[in-house]
Amino acid sequence: MGRTYTAPFPALRRRAAGRGRSVARHIVAGKPRSEAQKAAFYRRLASELSQQMGIAEADVMVVIQFTAAEDWSFSGGILYQP
């Protein structure tokens, strides 16, 4: 069951009007990337989802949130230290 959002983004307005499937991805990553790397990733992700799953590129929303190593604990409440 999807959610319908009202927002200033064209893809979300089309989704709210009942246009096709959409996908939103929230990615948590530890190592910041350059703007060019993120832009290339966004383009490739939208393209792959379109080609492989039939989701229109305009209906792909991505948020990347970068965190530092000290923001992670993978086991036993122990602070991750690389």
C-alpha cells in the first residue's frame, strides 16, 4: 500500500493524480560522495528502474543521508571504529 504525497515536485504531483508506479529510496551511507558522483548515481538508478521494472524515471525519488563512523553500532551496542 503506497502513500500519496502532496508536494511541489512534478513527479509526486503526477503520482498523486494516479499516474503509474513510483519509488522512493532513502540511502544511509558512511562516505560522502561528490555532487557529480551523486548525480551519476541518481541518473543510473532511475534508468535501471525504468528499464528493469517499468517505473518511469520521473517517478524515482532518492535521498542520500551521509553519516560518520561514530554514528554506527553494528553489534552489542559497541561504537563502530574503522
